[in-house]
Amino acid sequence: MNNEEISTSTQPEIISTGEWVLYMLLFSIPLINLILLCIWAFGNQSNPTKTNFGRAGLIWAAILIVFYILFWFVIFGMFSPGMHQGGMGV
């Protein structure tokens, strides 16, 4: 066996552009995107590109969820003190 045969046999399958277009379509569907990311991140994948993409996507989803929750705490925190003190027209 020469070096070319060894290096090509260990490389993962290349994902085609058409496959990525299909995956992007699936990622645009709510809840399906999280399920697909979990399968890719924690499933038994032979392709490390999908595994890394799934993990990165879940990290971004977690960051966005935390920011979303903080945003709503700030919004409700700004309006709740006036409501509890009776300052809204009472």
C-alpha cells in the first residue's frame, strides 16, 4: 500500500451541495432542526463534519435561548415594578 491509498481510505465522505441544501431546508423547520442537530451531535456518525456541525448548532441554540430568557426578564422587570405599586392609572 502506498501513502495515497492510506490517506484516502481514512477520509470521511464529502457532503455534496445538494445534501447541504436539503439539510438547510430541514433546519428551517422548528423542532425538526433541534432533533436533527441532536442526532448529528450525539449519534454514531461516521462523518465528523456532521458531528461538529451538530455540536456547534446546539451551542448556538443554547446561547440564543439564554439571551432570549434574559431579554424577557429585562422586559418584564422594567414593567413589573410600576404595576405592583399601582402606578398604572390607579
